[in-house]
Amino acid sequence: MTLTDVLKDFAYLSVLLMIGYELRKHVVLFQKYFIPSSLIAGVLGMFLSQNWLGTICPFYIPFSSGIGQWSGALVIFVCATMFLGLELNQVGRDGMATTFLAGACHQAQMCVGLAIAALFGLFMKGLPYQFGYMGVWGFYAGHGNATTVGNVIQDAGYWDDAVGVGVTFATIGILCGVIIGMILINWGAKKGYTRQKMDSSYVEKKDITGILPAEQRKPAAMGISNPSVIDPMAFQMMIVGTIIAVSHFLREAIIKVFPFWERIPLYTMCLIMGAIIGVAISKTKYNQYIDRGSMKRISGVALEYAIAMNVATIKLSVLASYLVPILLTSAAITAVTAVICIVLAKKCYGKDWFEMAMGAYGQCTGSLATGLLLIKVLDPNGDTLAAESVSGSSTLGSFWQQPYNTIGPMMILASPVLVTLGTAGFLAVFLAAGTLLFGRTVKKS
């Protein structure tokens, strides 16, 4: 992939975002269900890509072969800016609560998948018990981890379809995360659970056109540096780039000492270092150099393009031989994840519990980007701590998730009973500890 390929992909996504914006402005259905322009652009790009239109027509959007690398790179900017210039307040407590919530979802997804695999294995020839291990990697962990875990199982010579099934789960997970997430958001809006009024009958013109009236427009960022010395946005980008550089070099140094750290992605290191450096700087006079508004804009731009790219590159190649158990497992995982997120969030958080619940649901069914998308719909101005809490839980969760990723595939092959009992035990621990440590009563207004 060359820089020209990157520029071309950027151009294609930009055109799709522009078309998505126009469709959002004119199509009542999109307005009623608050469908973001980036999601519309992604779906449109998916149908116009080589994987869909290209199979029947010589004319299609020629995304480069490296466009899949965009997701990890763009999420790095989201994570690096997450805590810079932020007044932390409750982030620590809510981030920990979300970690227990997401942990319960991870273990529940594993239990549900294994239970359905055991049930179908009684009468469906050729369905291994390890089939149930792949659902959580598709939903909770996404395409990358589904491919990694699937390859470990395939390389062991036990099950040749592990990667295909894992990627299929990951694709369905993204769709369930966004589509069911939007359905849940509209349900929550009707119940009055959302901070902002989401009833489409009260939609203002600015919510339809996407353009704020002149009297309601506010500065998106504050210029801290003198443009004659360095452009204000370049000054903020300079800070973000430094965070990424520090994270990269520190990660490389840790890998030389602890090779297993290679499985910790760069965006996780950026989130950790962004939090550490952000907190440290907030205690000094240098905090005045960080503009929180600029950080939000950098993160917002990266997120818009990441969402459009992720959806546009979806490949819906379902394995026919596993169609029924895949669909049943996907439905069960989606349902149990939604229930856990809503029930536990209502017990653990205050007035913004629904935003937290939807962010956690998106993270646990698609990816961190999916969770941030749902939060963006509910909280476009960043008035809650949902985005920071969900992002923090994504990092903290990797430390107990990684054993399932590294030694888990071999354990499920060698001792499936031990893995099943251990998973059920951890599920009970996450549910009990989350409720006892962070549970509180939410008073009805």
C-alpha cells in the first residue's frame, strides 16, 4: 500500500460521507432512527465495493487492498486523545465499573456459545465443541482476534473452518452492534432513559440538515499557539503525535523483555500513555497548552472515517454448513449482551447509565469503534463520561482477555471441560463483584 493508495481511499470515503450526509438530510427513515451519516456512507460503500457490486459489474469503488489497516490506525488517534485535557472526575470509578460489566459480557458470550455448540453437537455431525469458542472472538473481539484464535485452532490440525466461522461471527457482530444498538437507543429514548430528547417528533431543523444555525455555532477549538509560529491545530496534532511516538517506542521496548506484550495493540498503549501523560500534565502549568476542543475534533474526524471504512469493507460470506448454529449463537449472544449491559448499567451508574449501557453493548458486540458510535448518537457533544469509561474498560479488559486469546485456544482443545467450568466461574465473579463493588440504586425522576 502506497501513500497514493491512502489518498485514493480517503477520497472515496470522503465522497461516500458526503453522499451519506445528503441522504441523512433528505430521507425521513434515517432521521427517525437517528442513523449517522458515517453509517449510511459505510453501508453504501459496502454495496458499491468489489465484494458486492464488483461481482456482477465491472464498475465499482476500487478500495485498495490495504484499506483494512485504516481501522487500527484511526482508533489510535481516538485513544491517544481520549484523556488529554480532560477533567477526570468519575472516569476512574465508572471505567472500573464498565470493566466488570464488559467482563461479564465476555464470559456470558463464551458460556452461551459453548452451550449451543454442545446442544447442536448432539445431532449435527461435524460440529466441534470448539465452535462455541469462536462466537465471543467474533462479537467481543472483532475480526483481528477472530482470525488469530481461529488460526491457532486450525494450525493444531483440529478444525479447518475455525477462521471462516470466526470472521463470519465478527461480521454479524458488527451488524448486530450497530443495527440492534440503534433499535435499543430508540427504545431507550421512548422510555426516557436518554440524557437528550431522542423522539423524532421533536427533531429540530438542525438535527435534520446537520447544519447549526449561525446564532448557535460555537468555536470547535481554541487557538492556543500563534499561527505565525505554528498553526494552532498543528500544535495540538504535535502533542497527539508525541503520545503515539512514546507509546510505540515503549511498546517495542517492553516486547523485547516480555514477548507476549506483542499481542497488546498499539492503540491500547496509546490509551494507557495518553491517560498517564494527560493526568501528569493536568497537575502542572503545561496543562494550558492542551485544548480539549481540538482533541475532540481530532478524535471525531478519525471516528467518522473509521466507522465508514469498517462498514464499507464488510464481507458477508456465510459458511452454509454452519448457518443455523451461527445464526442461533449470534442471536443468543446479542440478547444476553443487551440484557447484561442494560441491567448492570442501571445498577452501577447514575443518570447517564443508558449511555454507558449502549457504549458497553457496542463494544461487546462489534468493537470499541462500534461502542463509540452508539455513544456519539446519544451524546454527540461529549457531555457524559461514557466514551472515556468504555475506552478505559477496553484497555483494562485486555489484561484478563489476553489469556483466553493466547493459551485459551489450546486449552479448549486439550481440556474443554476445564475451560467451560472456569468461564462459568469467572462469569459469576464478574457479576457478583461488579454488583457489590459498584452497584447503587438509580432513583426514578
